[in-house]
Amino acid sequence: MEARAAASGTATRRHGAAEAADRLFRFAVLGLAAGGYLAVIGSGRLAAPVVGVAGAALVGAILGAAGLLRIKLSRGWAAILAAGCVLLHPLDWSILSRDFLTATIHSLVLLAALLALVASTPRDYGFLVTLAFVELLAAAAVSVQANFFLFLMLFLLSGVLALTSAEIRRSFRSTSQPIYRPPGFEGRLLVFSAWLTAAILLLTAGLFFVLPRTAQAAFRRLSPSRVAIPGFGGEVRLGQLGTVVDDHRPILRVRILGQDPGPGLKWRGAALSRFDGQRWYNPATPTTTLTVRDRLLTLATAAPVQGGRRLSYEVMLDRAAADTLFFAGVPELVWINIPAVIRGPNESYRPAGAGEGILRYGVHGFLPDEVKPGLLRARPVPAEVLECCLELPRLDPRVAQLAQQLAEGFTSAHACALAIEAYLSENHRYRRKPPAQVAPDPLAWFLFEGREGHCEYFASAMAVLLRAVGIPSRLVTGFVGGVYNPVSGWHVLRASDAHAWVEAYLPATGWTAFDPTPPVPAPRPTPLLSRLAFYLDAAETFWQEWVLSYDLARQLVLAARMERSSRSLGTRWLEAADTFWSALREKAERLGRRSMPLLVTLLALTAATAAVGPRLVTAWRTRRRLRRIQHGAAGAQEATLLYLRLLRALERQGFRKPPWLTPTEFANVLPPSELAARVREFTADYNRLRFGGRAEAGPTLLATLEAIERGGRRS
């Protein structure tokens, strides 16, 4: 009797352990299915009905595994529903989504959710894990969002837990011996799986950043995106840009190098010169392919006639939304890692060839100042400008009458343009949403009836009024505004920041930008939500910069940053000194007032030594290196020291070296002058000393640098 009771207790314990292992295994497999499902949702490629149906099925399966819900679905019904998912694919492809990849993802998600409800055999679980993995691969192919990394972590954690629990489950079923299950076994296994997953991620991340990717297509989308921003595809219809006012997808991320010019900077994309009363477009004209050599492309060789300042910046562009290069000011030199750029009509540029994902490029350009009418000498207007930018469709007679009234009394085109700009801005209201129905003559409706509209109504009205009085004009689309993220250091411009303005050709300054749209204050979010949004956007920027765009060039930048960080570790002794001083003050308070003057003196001497000592050591080392240079015994360190002095001297004269240019490239892009010649001479000697080991170039290098710093000729 006792032996029978012992055997019964052993069987009960075995059954409980096996049931716990089964339950843990089912939760792990459902975690894999949830990870694949959420990753596909994060890509934004799932239709709302599919999201709802598949989500409900997964929630039901999880509740069923927890014993909170009983779902009975026979194998026959499951086979019928699976066949329906397969038959739905051609219907979805041809009628609903009209995209093969999207329809395939819909079918995969529905099949995985259905299998999660009925899975009970090893074969079912194997099929479910396979479908979940395919979902994750599909999400990796179509998603460029940082949330994919979070869902990948969930998938890896569930995968490790599924492998370990499956082995334990197999062991329970393959032996008849009693198996001891310690208390809290499931929790310990979960913690172990989380630790193992974190170790895998850390190791993978280290290998990822050490070994640059060569297959950049691994994260690119496999089909053309359906989320392109209207207004950058060759034409703009009145009311079209108003459809993106509630679209907050980031399109441009911009990092300004040096002084920030402020929030009103315009990022020019496309310019359109023909207007038919309903839309702006460009006529079919030949384009020019500009070949990029050594990742550098020169777009302009002469700055505008008015004054201004240099501007350097770096751009990350989402090509899925807008396949146009955006520039602020007049671009002179572009650093871009593509083979060619196409120049279209009206100084518009776009990458050559189709592409997806994120495009990075750096620009060194000129930001012209605004000038008052009459300050510059007028020049003849080119014939091609008069030919392309004065044509008008048949207009309401009131438009020409209004143009003549606004231009009356002005003798210069510049003053007339300012008057038209002020009239539209002061007498018409900005409206975020486009009108429900487009009028037969939308321009006349905007000017004389509705008197409100989105930015393209204001820009179209001004361009037409300028042409009506003989001033060439065109409509320009791009972005303006944006938000500066202090966490990442990048300006973020979203689809809702898309804008249209006017360029008028003035005899004194050439093509000049005007913006008749009245300013509209943007709603300010609460500080907590704003700060959270900054951190989320910083994570997204990191994902775009160091994951999707990671290559050998980014690896070199990462290595340079790590080197600078390691050097900064040498300054941490100051923190230790501060701790020592604090302890010394406490001892001084204990000693009493008699010893206080002596301790204060000692503290002052210690502080002075700590503050001045490093500078004296640095000055001594600098003088020692200068002596080595003068005696022809310089090396690579001395060459670096002199080049840093050169960069500081050039910054004082208004020239800042962009980080993506080599010393030789930077010397070659400086405007022709005596200074540029000296910089090229210095760079040649610097390369001989720094990379060629020619120590005799040191004295010449130092003499050239001193001449540049003095601003005079080297003797």
C-alpha cells in the first residue's frame, strides 16, 4: 500500500512538472508569434482589419494558454479558414492592397494567428515558429523604424525560452524517473533566458559595429512605398499640400555645423514653372546627369551678388517619402555617397536611379542676406527666364486688375514683389485643411471669395500676380520650420512641415525667395510629452544613423569618437582631486579656527597647482614639439598639432572645415585667393610630414602656418 502511494505521488509530481514545462513552452511559442506580429505592425504595412483579426486571435490564444479562456476550434474549421486565407491573397493583391508584398504579409499574419489558436502538436508548433520567423524577416525588409529592435528583443527572448523549455519538456517525456522541480522554476528559467538574450544582443551589437555591413539591401524595402509626400513628384495641385498637415512622419533630419541660422530656414526641393489654373508642373525638358567623383559634387562656383555667410550642414532624407535633394541657401559643394545626381529644370536635384531607405549627404553652401530695394545695380533678365516663367493661363479678369492696382506707383520689381507679398499675408487667412470641394477657378475663389487657404494657394496667387505685371516667377516646394531636438542635436522636419513659396527673378539679385503665407503659431505640447518625444526621436535618429546607414565610413567615425572618449578619460583625475579637497575641508573644520588660515592657504596652493599645472605642462610640451619641428625632427604628432592650429586660424577668418572632407579636399574647395594658395601649400607639406614621414617638411610647415596666422606674406 505504501509503495502504491509513493508511486502515485511520484506520478503526480511528474505530471505537474510536465504540465508546467508544457505551459511555459506554449507561452514561449506564442511570444515568438507575438514578436513577429508586432514587428509587422510597427512597419506600418498591415491594414486595420488584419491588425484587428490577428490581434484578437493572438490574445485569445494567450488567454487560452493561461487557462482563462476555452476556445474550441476543430481541425476541419481550421483547415477551411486556412484555405480562406490562402484564397484571399490574390483578391488582396489585385483589388484591396494592390501590392504583392503587402498581400503576402497579410496572408502570413492571418495564418500565424489562426495556427496560434489551434496549435497542439509538435508539427503545429514547428509551423507556428516558422511563420513567426518569416513575419520577422518581412518586417526587417519593409521597416525602417527603430521599434523593430524592441520587437526583435521580444522575439529573441521568446526564442531562447522556447528552446530551453522545449528541451526540458522533451526530457520529461523521455524518462520514467522522478524529476525534481525546484520552487520558482519558471521564474528562474525566465530570468536565465533574459540574461542569455541580453548577452546575445550585446555580442551581436559589438560584432555589428566592428564589422561594417556590406549588404545594405538587408534593411531596404522590397517594394515601392505608398507613402510619398505629395508635391515632390513633378506637380502640385491647389489644395494638395493641405492633405499632409496631420502627417507627422519625419522626412528630413538636419544637423547644422557651426552657428545655427534659426528656425525660419527654408529647405528647397523642387521648383515648378508652368501653371494651368489648377496645377503647377514643369514641361518635359532634358535633364543633366552630374557624376559624383570621390563622393564630392560641385554645384555652384560663384556666390550670389548680395552678401551673406557660409553654411555647412548634414542631412538624412527618407527617400520613401520624397526622392528630392533638399538644400538651404545656395549649395556649392555636396558630399554624397551615390554615383550620380540628376539636375532637372529650375535648379532641382534628385538622386540618379531608384532607391529606398535613408540617404545621407553633407552640404557646404552660401546663405545670402536679404537686401532692400535699390541697393544693388540692375542687370538684364536672361531670355530663358522670360520664356519659361511669364506664361499665364486664361484668368479671371479681376486677377489682372488686382495685379495692376498692387503694382501701381512702384518703379522697381523688388518693391512691387514686396507689396504683393504683404497684401496677401495681411488680407488673407491661413487655413490648415483644404476646401471640401475645389472651385472651377480655385485661384479666383482664393483671392476674391474664400480669402483663405493653405500655403500653395498663397504661393500660386503671388506667382500669378507677379507674372501679370511682367515679373518672372515660379512656385517652390520644400520644408520650413521643424523642431530642434537637444537630445540628438538634429533638426527634425516632418511631413506636416511641407511648404510652398515663391521665387521671383529680380534684375538686381536674380532668383529671390518670397513667402506670402502668414505665420501660424504651432501648438506647444506639454513639457513631459515634449521631452519624451525628444528621446524617442533621438532613438529613431540613432537607428537611422548607426543601423540602417552603417557602413565603413560610419565605422571610421565611430572609431574616432571612441578614441576621443578614451582620451577624455585622462581628465577624470580632476574628479578625484575634487573629492580629495572636499575631504580636506571636512578635516579643516574639525581642526578648528586656529588651523583654518593654514588649511585655506594649502587649499589655495593645491587648487592653483591643479588649475595651472596642466596648462603649464601642455605649454611646455607644445614648446618642446615646436623645437623639434624647427630642428627638422618632427613626426606625426607634431603635424597634427600644426593642422589643428591651422583650422583655428581659418575659423577666425570665416572658413570652417566640414568633418566629411579630407584635408586635401578642404584645401581645394576654398575660394581662390592668396590664403587658399597658402593653405594648399600647407596641406601638401602636412601630408608629406604626417603620412610620408618627411621630417624636413616641418620647418616649412611651421613657417607657412605662421604666415597664415599673421595674415601677411611668409618671408
